[in-house]
Amino acid sequence: MNPVEINRGDSPIVLGLPHTGTHVPEDIAAKLNTRGKGLDDTDWHIHRLYEGLLPGATSVRATFHRYVVDANRDPSGVSLYPGQNTTGLVPLTDFDGEEIWDDAPDADEIEARRLAFHAPYHAALQAELERVRDIHGVAILYDCHSIRSEIAFLFDGVLPDFSIGTNLGTTCDPRIETVTQQICAEAEGYTHVLNGRFKGGWTTRHYGQPQTGIHAIQMELAQSTYLSAEAAPWSYDTGKAARLRPHLSEILTQLADLAPQLKGTS
């Protein structure tokens, strides 16, 4: 299976989808324990949730599961959140801190997975961002994520519905942050936070270099906003999604409209 799917468009927006994939090669799946084989930490149905929200948007989607290798982690293995519980380039535990392997990968296997999966995904994402920037003079990476709203191992309490991450404002022009936050704040019945527990993963931090004409912002959605329940079988709730999708569409549309104003501001 190809480790990355690309849907190429002509908008200044590129959607990153690093965690919706569920493919696990047979040799790797055989090493997961029963808990790991549940693939609980998937960003379930996020590609479906965003599908068609912005005509012309490019999407770059990892088809492999994050337990194979996490496409949103630093390839060097450096932690995104020093001093806080998190998972690594190849997770050894799930988000609840429970072991997921009967036979955990060693350093050589982790490197092999990085080369086979992580590297092709990011080569494709880099190429699409550069292509879009060549067309528009600017590219905006909108990195799409979701997570259970309550995970005691990772954070206290209940996560807001929209968690916006710009690594404290360093990964994009401040107008991108302002537009996104304003739409989330005005979305009736939803909560939001800017640069809270999730400030943007490696993808956002790596590509978000406004001085080069590439801006990046991460959106971490609470799965309670569009799933029937935050538990297996992880069913997509069409009613919840129908209420959420217009807000996401408005964000993407306004960011695309903003993009021409960002040219030459780096």
C-alpha cells in the first residue's frame, strides 16, 4: 500500500492528515498486543469530516497507522512536550499509558519504519506545500487532528472542542490565528482554546515558517464533536458532523480568502 494519498488542488490551502490511516503491515501487526490491535489512538474519520469542505484544497494523507510510525513526530525522536506525558516516533504505549506491543521495535526497526513511511509522507507534504506556494506566493498548511476529549494520562479534565495550535504564534501570520480563533469563539455550543495542551505537533512546527511563505496551523478536534462515542467502534455521527462541518468550512474558506494578503509580508 502506498504510504501517502495526495489529492491535488489549486487552492492556497493544504490539508495535512497524518493520523487517519489504519493500515498496519502484517509483520508489524503480528507484534502488537491485543490492546494495540484496537488502534484506539486513530484520528477516526477525520478525512471524511473534512472532505469537500473547501473545493480546490490539496490534501496529503498518511495511510499507515501512527503505531507503525507517527507522522507527526520529530524524526529524530525528540519529544514535542518535554516533561509531559506523550508518545514517541513509534509509540510504545497508547494514550492511556498502556503497553501496545508484544514485541516492541528496536532502534533499527524504528529507523526502517521512518524511511518506509514517515519520510515519504513528509516528502509528499513538502512537495505540495512548495507547489502551492509557487502558484500563490504563499501556502497555508492546516493540519487536521482529533483526539478523545478525556485522557487522564495526557491532560487533566475535558479538552475543549477546538484546540488551535500555532506554537505560541510562531508558525503562521497572526491573522491566520485571529481568523481561526474568532470563528471557533463564535461557534455556538462549542468551546475552544489557543495554544493550550496541544500547541502544534512536529508537522506544524517544522513547516510553519512564515518568512518562507509557508504558514501552518493545527486543529485538534475533540472526538465528542463528531463521533457517536469516544470508544469502539468509533462510529461517525452524521448529525454531529453536520453541525460541525459548517464551522470548519468557514475556517478554511476564510483562510483561503486571507492568503493573497499574506504575500510579501514575510
